[in-house]
Amino acid sequence: MKSFKHLAVDDAKTMIEKGDVTIVDVRDSQSYNTAHIDNSIRIHKDNIDQFLSESDNSRPLIVYCYHGNTSQDAANFFFEKGVKDVYSMDGGFEAWRVSDLIASDTQQ
């Protein structure tokens, strides 16, 4: 049975740069408010039904959490709810943050 796919941070960045992708953050509100991927939507129990009813299920969906574990369950959930092209970002936001730090260091 098909389900979600794993996605490396660099591949996620490429998809996001190309556009036409939805990005979902499943971390807590404090973490999201401190830092998050631009244009990501924080999903939680109070807005998930609205998100599912209003989202375009044909658009690719990238899901991320802290370290890439919880996002796998969330990605599977979205796939089971009819989202066709779902990705769990490996390493989560921490891997994203570290890759940005490395990129900043190499550009100096």
C-alpha cells in the first residue's frame, strides 16, 4: 500500500522554491511562534478539520515537526484523509535550522 514519502531537507527546499506546495508544521504553538518555515501552516487539533476541508488535496504536502518523527504519523494521517502527495521532512525543523546555519557559514 502506498503512503507518505520521506523527504530530505534539501529536497524540501527545492520543492518550496518551485512553489505550488503546502507546508504543514505540527509542532506546538510556542515553537512555531519562535521560528518556522516561511509560509508554513501550523496544524493542531482545533484547526485540522478546517484545513482538511479547505485544502487542495492534489497539491504536494510537506509535513514537519521537531526532529522528523511525529511528522511521519501526521503525514500518514493526511495521506489516509485523501492527500495524494504527502512528504514527511526527515530531521524536522531542527535539520532545516541546521542546514540554514551551514548555508550561512559557507556564504561568508
